[in-house]
Amino acid sequence: MTVYKFDAGLLRFLLMCHVPTDPELNTPNIASTAIQPFNLWGHIAPLQASDRWVSAQGQNIITHNITIRWMKHINPQMQIVHNDQLFHIINIYDPDGRENWLVLQCGVTQL
């Protein structure tokens, strides 16, 4: 098994995680009505142009990897806010399967 080497001291960005609301109905998504916005610490790493890739749907471009401590309730319906950037979670994976870290592959838009 490969051990994912990551220093917890690199989690220096205070991020806010929330579930977007449906603008037409002004209600949260059905699958996540119980989740309130919360803060977490993370590391944001922009991908180089050669590393950026388009997801299988062909519409989401992954531009950043965000590393956070492992949390079981993180899902792709959530969004991460940092300063004036809104990160849409496209893919989530546990790099070594040990439930220490999560890497969120995200696309970004400006607020």
C-alpha cells in the first residue's frame, strides 16, 4: 500500500464548505438538506496546464486540487468558498485509503 505523504502544516487556508441552493426554488438540494455551512482547513494547489483534464461528462474542467483532513460527509454536491473563488467539487478521493486525507478535484469560478 502506498502511503500518501502530506504535512498537516500545509493546511493553511480557511475554507467554507456549503451546499448550493436551487436558485429557482430557493431551497437546498434534496440530498443534503441537513448539512449547514461549515469551516475547514485545507491546502489549495492549482494544476498546471498539462495536468488539467476534462471530466468524463465533458463539461467540468478540473483546475485545482484541495487537500483536507478526511471527512465522511463530503460529497460532490458541495462547494468550497475561499476569498472570492467558488470551487465546485467534481471528484473526491482518499489517496491512500487510510482515511487521513481527502483530495477534492475542483473547478473554480470567481464570485
